[in-house]
Amino acid sequence: MPPKAAIIQPILMAGVMAFLMTALITYLNLGVPPDYLARWMKAFVIAWPAAAIAAYIAIPVARRATGRIVGWLEAKGY
């Protein structure tokens, strides 16, 4: 992955995930009150930066874990 893409991709991925998850959690907690959109957007604005930071931490861990799992599966003949 090119260096610029390695910086941009986790931010975009985190944005999509935060957008969808805050919509769902806001709906589950509140239903659809008249100010649903405002509450959802407030949650999203808080969640996106947190999700981006989490992505930068989680992606290397997930890559290493994936490599180990795939190596284990291949060693077992799967």
C-alpha cells in the first residue's frame, strides 16, 4: 500500500464504521425522536476521531494476528 493510502485508508474506514455504528446505537438508545439527526451527528463527531485512533492501533495487531492464523491454518493443511 502506498504511504499516503496507509494514512488515508484507516481514517476513511473509521469514518464509515463510526457513521454506521453511531446511527445504530443512537437508534437503539433513543428510537427516532425529533432531534435524532442532531444527536446522531453529535455522537458521530465524537466517535470518528476515536475510531480513527483505534484503527491505527488495531490494524497492525490485526495484520499480525491474521498472519499467525493463516500460517497455522496452512500448517494444518487447510
